[in-house]
Amino acid sequence: MPSFEGANDFRIDSLVQVEHQINILAGVNDGFSILQKHIATSAFHNSDESYDQPRCHPRTREQVQQEIVDWVRNDISTNKKVQWIYGPAGAGKSAISRSVAEREDMKNVLCGYFAFSRNSSKRNTAAPLVPTLAYQLATNIHETKKQISDTIENDPQIFSKSLEFQIQKLILDPFEIYLQKNNSLRQHTRCMIIDGLDECHDPKVQCNIIHSIVNMGRSGTSLRFVIFSRPELEIRTTFKRMDISDYCTVLELDERFKPDQDIELFLREKFDDIKKTHDISICVHWP
């Protein structure tokens, strides 16, 4: 092989290490390839599996969407880097999270999205959370890709380490190094969205995710996290803790956002669609 041509009096101490280096040169075990083996593509807001998942009907849930976007984009100096948005089943949390992610004014802000699902073995645990967010960070902010890839190459077992360690090494550190090279961008916030935290199967893991993300926020980063979930006891209790609540804002999907008006608008437009697409005799004022 060319690398050893003309060589003599040498020895190989670690065939494993040599194989690892050869694989990296061949692109087999480079950090980004390793990363892709750990992600859950179905957790993306725009994944092929989410095409039929709910989004907000046009002209509905506009107020709450705008409040979320305003919080993400404004007041760079605040120490509250995490926003918890909660409501009961059927409150439209997932529809709102996807609609916010796909808004025009979030195009250069969103750099990661993960949707938990209790019915998917790929998305009901925390294992793919950080890899999936790190992958999206690398593809949305290309300058972070090399740092993320190098970190994984230097520590291929990083995904077996603590969630907080993974967040620090694969999300926060690459993001901050990117900002050090682009200091003017510190005045512009970026955002990651986590939907359905309560659908992660283990309540203790749910709380660990909250703690790990809030601890990252204490660093003063301009990266924001928006977390959607039901107000389950463990999640609610964690967000109420003083060491957590000081770094979070809370938004309840309650009557303040006038859901009844949105429901009426949705129903009226759907009934109009029925009248337009069905060749049946219906009273002009129906329904």
C-alpha cells in the first residue's frame, strides 16, 4: 500500500487504531458518518413521515405563534433561554410547534427540531435527541459541521455518555466556536424546538432533559430552546424548581388565545370546502 512504500524496520502497535484511521480516510468512520447512524430522521419537522402531521389551519393560532417567535427573536440579554409551552391533549401543541418551525420569519432562526413520539421506538427515548439536533445544527449552520465531526471522531463513544455532556460537546461548544468567528451574529438568536417531551417514555429522563438544557442556558448562549409538552406531574414539578424557573419562561395554551374562535373559523372553512367540492343540493346558508 502507498503509505508503507519503501518503509522498513517499523511495527504496528495497534491494528484497531490503524483500521480506524484508514476508515476515516475512506469516509467510513468519519465523525459525521457516525453521527448519522444515531439520528432519528422521523423526528424532523419536515420529515417524510410527518407530511400528514397536523399544522395550524391558516389564520388560526396566530397570536400564540407570534408570541413564541417574538420571545425567540427578541431580548438577547435575558437569562431565560428556555420556554416551556404546555397544554392538555388536543390543545394543538404539535400543530403549533410545526407551524412555528415552518414560518418564514423562522427560516434563519431555527437550527434544530425534535418530535418525541410514544408510539415510535426511535423517538420515545432520549438516545437520538442530541445526535438529531446536532445533525440539524451542522446542516443549518455549516460552519459547525467540522467541530461536531471532529468531536465524534475523537470520541466515537460520545453517544454513550451523559446527555449534558453530549449537549455541551455537540451543540453548545460548536455553536459558541461559530459565534467566536462571527462575533456580530451574537446579537441574533437561534432556536431549537422539542415537541412532545411527555412522550419520552421515562419521566426521570424527561426531567434530565430539562435539567441538561437549562444548564446549557446558564452559559449565556444566544441559543434558545422551546419545549412543548403536556403538564405532566414530573415535568410541571421540574419547571417549578427555583434553580430551573429562574432560567425559563412558561406559556400556557389557555383561553387567552381564544381557541373557540379558531375552531369556528376552521369549521366554517371546512364546511365551505364541502359545499364547493360536493355536487349536492345544500341550502345557501348551510351550515
